[in-house]
Amino acid sequence: MTPNKKTRRQILQGLAAGTSALALGGCNILDDLTNEEHWLRNFMERANDLTYGSQRLLLSRTALAKEFPSEAIMQPQRANGVINPPEENYRTLADGGFANYRLQVGGLVENPVEYDLERVRRLPSRTQITRHDCVEGWSSIAQWTGARFSEIVKEVRPTEKAKYVLFTCFDERGRGARNAYYETIDLVDAIHEQTILAYDMNGRDLPIANGAPLRLRVERQLGYKMAKYIRSITFVDSFADVGLGHGGYWEDRGYEWYAGI
Amino acid sequence: MTLRESTRSAPTIEARPASKGQLVYRQSVWTRVTHWLWAISLFFLMTTGLQIFNAHPTLYVGSQSGFGFDNTVLEIGEVRQDGKVSGYTEIFGNRFDTTGVLGVSGTETRPVLKAFPEWATIPSSRDLGTGRVIHLFFAWIFFFTLVTWLAASLVNGHLRDLIPSIRDLRHLPRDLLNHLRFRIHHTAGYNVLQKLTYAIVLFVLFPLMIATGLTMSPAANAIFPFLTEIFGGRQTARSLHFLFMVLLMGFFIVHIIMIFAAGPINELRSIITGWYKTSPGEGE
């Protein structure tokens, strides 16, 4: 027995209802509700505070991101975003092999220090083979060697007021200092075992495409937190007065500050 | 009266002609509220999920994405030839032309180069940041709703309504035939195909969506290192997350068709108010 006419019409109505429900996604009304100034979007962003809180609660301070054997390195590390900063000050340093590169670490610290690359390389280091997860969705495994950031923290001695570490970068996206890439992390991540200022990648000097001379690794968060082309490091009590106040270049453009998920 | 009995009350006997069935109280408020929370959540999870996928519309297997080698299982993109651009979808190396919907949409003069078209994503334009904010907001709603429903259904006995018995399963061939022939019987309880489908969706697909989602979280990987082991790597988890989405989409389409085939007014009444008119002789 075939479905009678009434049932067949009902099925077609059902199909139409189902597919048009999906097309509601294209409704411009919903677009307006989700633009960055809207209170509804700001409300939904609070969900990430819940993620930050619950992940920090469940995550022991020492729990490590997965590390891989060397066989897991199957390709050159993908270079993403800016891969060759055109800014004159960066180009000059790069042409000189970064011999004149100086890294100021200061702000809310008892002992501000200026490092050159030799001094950074002499700090206790860590080598780790980890998986870089980009917010876009892809992953790539590489070996990173760098100075343990916890050692830098020990050396500069942040004051009680310090809550975040601010990394400012040479990469200005070709549009001036106000558009410079920057990132911030909290002190839990700053002293984490796997947080390093990387200067070697896959056994060789960190290439320009991947952030030479120094890039940050924060292995329990997504890739955009791991700033490349580090220019200076400052311990701060708030990032409200930096950039557009959301704690990072991409955060100022709508991404979450806590990128554990 | 036990909690179970009070939430699944005895059917009300109404003075109706014998040819019309009885109105029974079929679903508790816990089932109904969570159902609509899921419907809303899944709508936003799906549309923002496609937005997120569009940021890198290629799926892989294993721990990482092959740029220097090939471990791709699905790719949606565009290709230019003779001044024209066309959209393709490649599954396990088999390429299909999907111009107009996937890879390339819009018009010939103003093509839109996206994996999933603008009418399917929220926001409709390219905005990964906003897509993620909304996706992760509704992920929490979805999670809390599932936990609430599991707890409530454990207490009020609804879980038992969904697990098919051996006797139920013997009716499966006949029930399958009834569904394919759209021979609908309005019963107080769920038929065996319904039980199997809902059980798979609620006990398997929903938890797997959450688990594969968490497997993509770098911090969750550090909390639960076994997640990437279970799912064969972060990129396999991402591909499975997408596959389960396709399965849920399939469920949704069949769900809507069956609702219309069974009589949408009665079905909607039962999932909004709880009251359901059974077929004559089936209201027990």
C-alpha cells in the first residue's frame, strides 16, 4: 500500500518546513543581533568566563598538553597569519641576523631586565614536540626549543599587583603601531612548564615565517595566543588600556581572550 | 503516587465517540522543556558550526592536518577554469561539482566563495569570532540541558520509556515496514523504531557531539588526555564532530517528515502541553 495523497502532502510540507528552518540561518535579523556592539552578543560572551573558570578548576596547574615522539613531525610547521613583517625596524634587525635584537622585560616587576638573544639562549630551556591547534581548525606538530618563561618570571620578580603578561610584537600588519599584534596571558600560564620563548623550531633557528627571533608557546591554548615577532614583554595589572582593551590583537576583533577551547 | 506516576498520569477518559481516541498525558514537563531547549540550541550550534567549518573547510584523520602530506577525508573549495569559478566537494578523493551550493554560491556575476553558503551560516557573512562565541554559548546550554534531562528522566522513569525491550525488538521488522508505508498508530508509548532512534540520538549522538567538541579544546586535552586516544587524534575528532552533525541533520529531516505524516497538530500539542490524542483502541 502506498502512502495516500494526504500523507504525501504532509511529507512534502514536512520537508519544506525542515529545509526552510535551516535557511533561517541566512536571516539578516539574526545578523544584527550578533554584531559586536549588541548586548546579546556581550551576554553570550560571558559563557567563555564559565569555560575559563571550569577549565582552570579542572586543570591542575601542572597538567601538560600532549607531547609527541619525533616520528610525529611529518611536515614543516605551517606558517600562518603574517609570515614576513615589512616594518623597517624589523627588517633591519632581520638583515643583521638579530644581533642587535634587545628584549625589554619590565612593567610591574622588581627587576626589569634587557635580554639579547645570547642571554635568552643561556636561560634554562625546554624542548617539546607539541601540536599547534589553530582557531581556524587545523593542527600541525613541530618541535620547539626555547627559554622557560618561568625562569624569566623568577629573574624579573613581578610585584603583587602584576596579573597579566603583555607581549607586544614587531608585526604591525603594515598599518602602524596602533595595529600591532599583541597578546596577554595570566600568571598561571606564564609559569607553566610548557610556556617558553621559542628560538628554535624542528632543530634549527626559528624561521622568520614562524616568528623569528622569538615567539611564545602557550600549549594549552589555541595558536593565536602564541605571539610571533616578540618585541617587548610587560607585566601589567590590566590590559584595558592596551589596543582596544580586550587583551590581544584578535580579541580586539571579536575572539575570546581565554583560548583554552 | 510516586514521582513517576505523577508525571505520567493515567489517561483522562473523555466522553468521545468510539471512533475517536483518548487524550493521554504523554510527556512530562522535563521532556518538553528540554526538547525545545535542544531544538533552539541545535539550530544555533549547526548554523554557527558551519561558519566555523568555513574557516578551514577541510577535514582530516589523525593528530594533525596534512599540508606536506595527504590525510584529507573531505574538502570543499573552489576551482577556476576558463574565467569561470566552480565549487567542488571532495570526499575520500572523489570530487563532485557542487557549484551553486557548496564551495561556490551566489550568482555567476557575483559568486560567493565559501564552503557552506551564506543562507546556512550564522552570522551570514564570514565571522569566525562571532561564530565561536555563539557556538560555545549554546554548547553550554546544550550540555546543561542534557545533564538535566538525564537526571530528571532517571527519576521520573522516562529512561525506561526509551530503552526497547527484547519483546519490543521482535516488533522491529513490522514497525520498520509501518514507518516506510506511513501507517501511523498513535499510541501512548513510543513505538520500537522511535525508541531506538531517540535512544541513539540522546545516549549516543548527543554525548559524542560534546565529547568530540571537547577533544578539540587544547585545555580539555590536558585535563582528559584519553580523549584524543579514544577518537584517534584531534583531527579525527574534528571530522567525527562533522559526521555526527550530518547524522543529526538526517535525524532532524526524518523527524520533521514523520511529525507531518503523523499529524503535526497532535504531535506539536503533545510536545508543548504534554497531551496527545491516541488512535482508537491504543490509548493505554
